[in-house]
Amino acid sequence: MKSGSVDEKYEMAVKLYAQKDYSRALQLFDQLTGAMRATDKSQKIAYDYAYCYYYQKDFTLASYYFKRYTSTYPNTTEAEECMFMGAYCNYLNSPEYSLDQTVTFDALKDLQLFTNTYPTSKRVSECNDLMDKLRLKLEMKDYKIAKLFYRMEDYAATITMLNNILKDFPDTPHKEEILFLVVKSYHKFAEQSIFEKQKERHAKAIIAYNEFVAQYPESKYIAEASDLKERSKKGMESMYYKDQKKAAQENSGNQSLKPTK
């Protein structure tokens, strides 16, 4: 670190890297990055430098330096590998679904960029598998949030969230339960609504039921869903008779206000 020529430092850094002593190799590469920038060794230093961070599981810095290598040496044989590794490090950094998913979105964007840049690469299949896993994590986060809204009896938010999941993740393994919960949420939403909104929301519960039963006629939820549909039908009928009674009362009141001859 404190003695020896630049060439001697380079030889020692390469030796330490080969011995998997990445921490000490990284310290020497730090010194060499600037000193050997204009030499023919700068490319290897940049490549090994990124991998030192990767092997030490510092995936944030590893991703940064892999991407930096790709942008600095775009026409080298290692450029494809480093672009993939930059995306893969973000994938490894993606946290549990319950935490902030900013890095997950970054990883998805980087993996998609790789497949667009190298569509014939042998790594494309792996990228697609990694993206599927990341999307499953995002879906799980939305699913848990929707279930939380349901437990909080915020049925409007529940319905919006569930429908967004069906739109964003059409192949979700939770589709059967989600379609059932949409029926249940519309029915409960109607029951807690003001009079003027109840009929419309009961009608939406019946529409949601029809969509659910069309896709899952043998569902384990079918009995409960059918009961909810019948209750919503009765709710609509009740609203109809109340509307008729209200109209009759208003008409009667208007008749009594007419002047006599």
C-alpha cells in the first residue's frame, strides 16, 4: 500500500484477487484506478474492481461499477456480462416484499434493458426468470395491501387494489381468491353505503359474481359467493320498492298542493 511501483502494486492486486483476498485486492485497485487509467491494464482493473465488490456482497457498489464498465468499454467481450451483472446485483439487492420496492423496479428496468440490448444472449432466459420472480414479489406486496384494506373495512380501496392486481398481474396464482374478494367487497361496500349508492353497488356485486363463477364454477368459494349474490339481489329489490314508495309519496304530495277549483 505504501511502497512499490505501480506495476508491483498491480501484480500484487491481481495475485490477491486470484487468491480471493478481495478486501486487500480492492485497496490496491483503489490506488491503481487513477494511476493506470490510460494504460492497457485499465480495462482489467475496472472488471476485477466490480467483481471485488460483488464477491464481498456489496451489491449496490458492484452494480454501479459493472454498469460503469459497460458504459466505459461497450465494445469489449465482457460488456454483455457486466451489463447482466449490473442488473443481477440489483436483483440480489431487492428486499422482502413488505419493504420499499424501489430497487426491485430498478432491477426490472435493468433486466429488461439487457434483454432489449442482447436479445440473442444465452442469459435472456435467466433474465426472464428473474423478472418473473421480481414481479411475483411486487404482486405479493399489492395483494397483502389489498387484504389489509379489507380488514380495515375500506372496501373502496380494496376493490381498486384488487382490480389493479388483476390488470397488472393477469397470471396471478391468487386470481380465484381475488375475484371472490371483489364480490365480497362490493356487497359489503353496498351495505355500508348511503341509500342512493346501495343499488348501484349491489348491482356491481352481482356483475362481479357472474365474472367469478364464469371463470371458477367449481370454486371452493362458490357457496359463499352465491349467498352474497342472493343477498345483493334482495338488496336491489328492497331499494326498488323503497324507490317506488318514495316516488308515490312525492307524487301524493304534489297532488295535495294542486289548487282546488
